[in-house]
Amino acid sequence: MVEKIWGRETLPAPFAAPDGKRIGEIWFEPPAELPDLLVKYLFTSEKLSVQVHPSDADALPGENGKEECWLVLDAEPGAQLAIGFDAAIAPEEIAAAARDGSIENLLTWHDAAPGDVFYLPAGTVHAIGPGLALVEVQQTSDTTFRLYDYGRPRDLHLDRAVAVAHGAPYGQEHRGSVASRGTTLIDGAHFRLDRIEGAPDASVRAVYPGGLLVLPLAGEVRARGDISAGAGECLYAPSLDTVDFGAAEVTLLSRSA
């Protein structure tokens, strides 16, 4: 668990924050067998910075690009996510709006509810609002360019951010929900994310031939070697055949593309 000033002292079930701690993230070190995939849980009580990530093509030597997705686990009434702009905007307008703080009002704030799914291609300008609990699946990368941070004393990266930012509305094809998408939540260029109830069927097994991350949302899974993971935890498995789903209820599966 990672403390953040924007984290929460009270977390939704099944999570629990230590007394007096504001937990903002729970993240799992990428296993050596799956180094390109990172999973986090995020919990917010304040707005996070307006930011953007480069693609692999736009990243500099030594940097990694970053595409990511969010699955909303819990949302307080009125909780929102800012993704993309209300209208097309030129790079110089993005820079000016970042400097004077008006960029927050140019973004599209999407209402968020449990089960909502958002895929964020590299270059998508975004911010997470307060009152949310999310699962974030992403390329393993810490390359983040902040455009605006509500006056907090952290570095901004305007030149790099504006250079990679897409000044366009968010494509609705990147938004969905558990109800509308069923098992396959994300099938992207860099990773996929599936949600299953109980044990995986033949169609799921067919798209997971090798190593994967297993994240129970309800129930428990077990792996060979007497390793178990309950709700809110994560384990690496070399294959689905090595995982016992006998006590599983709702589980996320993810792998690199």
C-alpha cells in the first residue's frame, strides 16, 4: 500500500487502510516473466493532476511509452474522470490553458460508475477525480507528463506534454462497461483484460496460452505451490492450467499482447 496526499483513509471493501493512513495506491511489482505489464488499484479523495503519457514512438531513449485502462470498482455519487477535450484544440491552446489553469474546464468529465471501463491510448490527456476506486492496467512505465496540478508544488512538463498530447475529444469506442462488453473488457495493442465469473471457459483459455496476472475481485484463487490470492490481491501464473478457480467468484485476467 502506498500513501498519497490524495488517497483515502476509508477504502471500499475488500480493502482496508491502516489507521490514520491515506492510501492512494496498491500496486504489484511486475514479475520477471511479464515485465511489460503493471497493475494498480487507485483510491482518490482529491483530483489528480491533468497529465498525458507518450507512445513508444514518442518516448525518448530510456523511456517507455504508456497505454492504460481503468475499470471502475467503486464510485461516490458525482464521481468523474476527465478524458479528452470537449472540442478539438491546437497545441498552443493546450499550453496556454495549462498555464492559466483553464485546461480543467476544457476537458470532458465523464460520469463514472462501478463496472465502467475506459481505455486510454497514449497521448490522451486525462485526470482522475475524487471519490473513485479503480483497477489500472498499463504498460510498465513511469513516464508521465503533467500539464496542470491545481497549484501543487510539483514539476510540470509542458513542452513534452504538449508535444505528445492529442487535442481531440475522447473516442467513445474506447469506453464501455462490464455489462456491454461481457468477458473481454480490453483487447489492445499492448495488453488485454478479461473478467470472468467462476472458472475460465474454453474461449478464455484459448486467448491465454502463457503467463498472465490473476486478480480476484471476489472469492479466491490458488496456484501451484500453495500460493493463494483473495479479493484485492494479484498473482502471476505461468498458465491458466496452474490456477485453481474452485473458490473463485469474479476474477480479472490480464496479459501482454
